[in-house]
Amino acid sequence: MKYPELVDVVEVGPRDGLQLEAFVPTERKLELINLLSQTGLSRIEATTFAPPKAVPPFRDAAEVMAGITRNTAVKYMALAPNAVGAQRALATNVDVLSFVLSASESHNQANVRMSVAESMRRFEAAAKMARAAGVPVRAYISTAFGCPFEGDVPVERLVRIAKTYEDLGASEVTVCDTTGMANPRQVDNVMVEVMNALRPGTAVALHFHDTRAAGMANVLAAMQVGVTTFDASIGGLGGCPFAPGATGNIATEDLVHLLHEMGIETGVDLDKLVPCARLVRELVGHEVPSHILKAGKRCDLFDFAAWRAQHL
Ligand code: COA
Ligand code: ZN
């Protein structure tokens, strides 16, 4: 097996992780983003510029962008579901604009209430605005590995969307398993096709939700075919508000732990990440899917003498 030496982990927790949760006060969101900024992560998706009525957890998007204590080593990203959102995001000091559309018509209708072709027109407008502002664009393809309404999504459709994104100015295409329908063999097939279709200068990333416990297996399959950028969410929170039964992204601390145990560098300090996972658990007020929070790191050994005194 061939593994990369270095993997880029993109933190989407303050956006994807909080979108199914009750509103988290702005200053507490900032506390989380600022703490994440000190962990070695190179990119953090901080918020979404959706209409406050449609996605209330992010009604403070502009305040969040303005309030971050910026670490110059971190790029702060914000998501836009349409051109209005892109305009609002670009009016802030956003470093990277992310844009979302779904590979399947019904999920796109559910999520952004328009056809995929219409979303792509909004993307074109958003990408133009971003180019004029000198801001790079990261383009998400949601429901790429399966749609909760339509089932399988043809690879040719993904390739077409990825190439259109590239032609319209996306510097990175992120292929998303929005509702955890991917399996490792499928990841292998899809990513080979998508990467072959794109120009070498276009970056490719993967975004896995762990809905059916295949998240880490999918990461391993993707690394085998040369993918080195993965989204993850602190604490393993997340989910799409328009997909029935959706659950969280792979947890950032679980992913970083696994990669480090495999000798793969991430530039992220796991010991600084774990307090962020604890903080997000406190902010949402319920248990989070993280494994590392529950089990600790593999090298967190028990004190045998203390254990024996208690149990033997
Ligand atoms: N931010 C703020 N206001 C917005 C906006 C945005 N991004 N997009 C549209 N609006 C405003 C319009 O200006 C319009 O205002 P008006 O009533 O005063 O004229 C109103 O909202 C309705 O606009 P419309 O274009 O009809 O949007 P919509 O109501 O059909 O909503 C989306 C479309 C895409 C904005 C909405 O479906 C959405 O945000 N979905 C959530 C996507 C998401 O974040 N999903 C999770 C991440 S994958
Ligand atoms: Zn997601």
C-alpha cells in the first residue's frame, strides 16, 4: 500500500458542524474558531452566507467573519449557496469562498430550491465576483456518492460538474459524500475519473460524512489513488439540513489521530485539537460522535498500578 507523507486536513466544523444545531452565540463560535486557529490547521470554514431565515444558525455570518482573531497561517473560508451569499461573503475579509451545489437534481432542489443548471449559473456569477476580489473559490459537489432521494449518481455527471466548475474558475473541487453513501471501491472509481478529467493545477478534496461508518475506510481508499486533502469536522458534528437522517462529518481529531498513527504528517497538533472537540461538545450541549474524545489517544496508557489497586 502506498500512502502520502503529508495530508491537508480542512476544518469545516464551525460551518458544517454547527448547521444542524441550535444557534451558538457569536462570541462562543469565535472562541471555537480562535482555538482551532492555534492547532496547526491551515484552513477553517467559519460560516455560511445563507439567508438568516433559511439557515438560522448562521444569521451572524458577517459578525463571525469580522470577529475572528486571525492567525496569518490560516485561511478562513465561508460558504455561499447562491450569488447573493457570495456577494455577502466577499464583502467580508474572507480568504476563500466556498460554493455548493448538488450532483442530483432533487437534492439541489431541496437544499437550494433551484435546478443544478441554475445553481451553476449562480456559481458562474459568484466565481466572477470572487476573481474580481482576488479570492480563490472552492467548489463543492454534494451528494456525489449517492443521493437520498435518487440513489446512485452517474460518474459522468460528476466529471461534467467538476470540469464545469474548473472552467468557470474553481481552484479546488471538493467531492462530498453528504449523506454517507460512499464505499471505498466507489471512492476509488469516482476519484480516478474526476482527477483524470481535471487539469493538474486544479486541487481535489474529499468530504466524508460518517453516517454509515465508512468514513475512515473511504479516506484510506482515497489516499491510495492520490487524494491528499480531506474535510473533517471537530467533534464529528455536522449534517445536511435537507437530507433525511444525515449525520456528522468524520471527526477532525479521529482523522488526525489515524493519520499520525500511520506516520502521515498533517501539521496539526492533536493535543491542541482535543480541547477544541471538548469545547464544541460544550457549545452544542450534547454528546458528539468523536471517538478520540471517548477513548483517548492510542498512546494514552492506563496506570497499571492504579488499575490493579482498584480491580484486583
Ligand atoms: N443571503 C441573504 N439573503 C438572501 C440570500 C443569501 N444568501 N439569498 C437570497 N436572499 C434573499 C433574497 O434577496 C430575497 O430577499 P427578498 O425577499 O427581500 O427579495 C430572499 O432571500 C429570497 O430569495 P430567493 O433567491 O428566492 O432565495 P430562496 O428563498 O429560494 O433561497 C437559498 C435559496 C439557496 C438561498 C436557500 O435555499 C438556502 O440558503 N438554502 C440553504 C443552503 C445551505 O446552506 N445548505 C447547507 C449547506 S450544504
Ligand atoms: Zn458536509
